[in-house]
Amino acid sequence: MKLSHFKFELPDELLAERPAEHRDESRLMVLNRKEHTIEHKLFKDVINYFDEGDLMILNNTKVFPARMYGEKEKTGARIEVFLLRELNAESRLWDVLVDPARKIRIGNKLFFGDDESLVAEVIDNTTSRGRTLRFLYDGSYEEFRTKLEELGETPLPKYIQREVEESDEERYQTIYAKHEGAVAAPTAGLHFSKHLMKRLEIKGVDFAEVTLHVGLGTFSPVEVEDLSKHKMDSEQAIISIETAEVVNNAINTKKRVCAVGTTAMRAIESSVSSNHRLNEFNGWTNKFIFPPYEFSIANCMITNFHIPKSTLMMQAAAFAGYDFLMEAYEEAVKEGYKFYSYGDAMLII
């Protein structure tokens, strides 16, 4: 398929600036692939589509406060620093993005915090906006990480124009987040409340957790018309042997196996055995899923509504079927569904 196949008109007012007032009361569009039907529900109604023994696969990555603001030495220019990944804990080396990038060169120093107790030196250029920073801090490693968390803010996507609010710290995080390492939330999971999870548990629905640390590459624009030539950035993924066993048991007993989000789906599709079962995994994946694609593990998917030409939309189209997804997106725009990170959800069965 071509990039241009995923173009559609998305009005700006449908980009969600804020989450729904209650997590499980965002809207839910249900796509039934077999019946070719579209239903309009609330997210908490998702419970009606699952029975005892069905399985939901969750991405338990935790977002860390990756966006910081520093001042450049001498000029005092305000520089945004977006922490991507820690390269070396002992040397306190980090891969980051800087903005504006043209002002930041090797050898420059950046000062953070009112007391300027945290300093970073630029030691390498990696891409046009990418830099490697060495942080200079007198305290222990634990104190250094605490300092990063104090100075960082919730890394809301750039399309959200407002200032970060206190509530974002909680709402841009799933309630089951455990392992810190993501710079963006696995947004399909944001719709689950503690109350809904408890109701699903009581009904006998099982949960299995994988970890995929979402990087900014998930949101990188596709710049080639031929999708087979697009390269995804690698992201760290971890699937335990226990999770693999739970998932494979659900497959073997012909239960509904639901990937909650494109990131959970990418993780499980990155570690498939020759007989279409899940293997344990601990490594990096750059798997890019677009139509046509034969899925091996999940037979059901929860995902948000994605922006035009995004890799996330392409994965959803591969699962729902391209024509059916485009029909659903047309309906979503007409019905005023909210798109993107804080937007509404879709259940594809």
C-alpha cells in the first residue's frame, strides 16, 4: 500500500486537547469485522464484549517526565531538552532532542533548575535535532534520577497547545504502568479505570502484561510513498515466559485475545513462533505493521483514533481491513469522535 492511501481530512477541533472527565467514559466505536457493523458505545461498555477466560494484553510501560527546559550558558537562551534514552548510567550519558537545535553545538553547556544545580554538556550531534548530553551532578545516581524527575514535565504530544497541568501527570499514564522507560503513553490503555478493571476481573477476564517502551519514533512521520521502504525506530520490548504461557493458553482454548493498543500489538507480533504462538522476548523491535499483514496472536484489538498517514493508523487498518477502517474513520469524523493521544477508543473484534 501507499502512504497516500492513508490520507483523510481531520478537522483540528477533533484533536483531543484533554482526556474525558472519567477514564472509562470516553467514547468507544466497536467494529465487528465478521458482521461488518459499527456500534457507538462508551468505553466502560467494553466489558460486554468479553467473557470468562478471554484475555487482554496490556503494555505496562511507564512514562517518565521527559521534557525539560534549560538555559544555555552565556546567552541564557531557553532550550527544550527531550530525554529519549539513557545511554550509560555511570557516565550519565543521554540521547536527547533539543529545540531550537541550531543554537546547540558540541561543547555547549545547559543549566537546569532555579539553582542551576544540574548541568549538562553537549558531547555529540546525532541527528539534526539529536544530541548526546553528559549530565554533571554532585549527588548519587539515585539523587540524580530524582533531580531529573523533579525538573522534567509530562511529555504531552506537541499537538496539545496548552500548558501541562497537574492532572496530566496522572492522566497521561495508564493505571497499570509499572516499568519506567516510555516517552509517550500507550494511549489505548488510558481508558481503563480501576473500577472497570475490577469489573472485568470479576467477570473472569484475564490480563497479561508486556512491556514496550514507547519512543518518539512511534510518531515519526512516514516520508516515503512506498510503505515497504519506511524504517521504524527501534523500541525496547520485554515479554516474560509467564506472559507467553498465559497468551498461548488463551489461543489454544480459542478465547478472545485482545491487544490493548498498537504498542502491545507490536510487542507480541515481534516474537512469534513458527506455529503462531508467543515466545518470551527481551530485546529491541523495529517491526512496522501495515496492510496486508497476517496477525498471529491477537484476534481482537483496542486502539485510539489516529492521525492521517501515521504508522498507528496503518497498523489499525491492517487489523480491521483497510476499507472497513476508512469507513469507520469517515463515520468517526462525522460523529465528532476525538482523535490522538487523549482521544476516544475503538474496539475491533
